[in-house]
Amino acid sequence: EASSVPFIKDLVSKGVGVSVLTMLSVIDDVSSGVLCAIPFDGPGLRLHVDIVTPKEGYRSTAVDRFLEYLVDSSLQKKDTYDNLTLRTRNDLLES
């Protein structure tokens, strides 16, 4: 098990194994022929990500608007996810 994308790509390029990575993280390697991407047409994969911000202190207006967009779009899509755990919009914007 490895969590560093560059390390994972290095292992895969050396034939140690395979991995599931985002296309964004491998596009240059695929374009240069170092790695081969195999499209996955299955039931879909879910990727859990967290948006992290400073707990206290300054946040730019742009960051606040971005967080607002993320929370609003997540709330609109909430019904499509089985296990979505989301703090309220105000909780996120005030943290």
C-alpha cells in the first residue's frame, strides 16, 4: 500500500503492480507512453476527498466563494450519494 502518487506511478511503470488513479494525475505519463490507461466502464468509483482550510485566520473572498460553491453543489447532489456526510454550509464557511 502506498499513498504517494509519484511513488505509485513509479512502481506501476516498473511493473510492480497496477493502480487506480485519476486521469489528471497520469495524463502526462500516458501521453509520453510511460503508463497505459485502461478505461474502466463499471458501476463507478467513489473517491472521498476532504476540503481543508485554515481553522482560524484570514480566508480570501475567492476561497469563501469556492467553499460556498462546493457546499451548494454538494447539497444539490446529496440525494445521489448513499453515504454523504456533509457539514452544513454555515459550519463550513464559518470554520
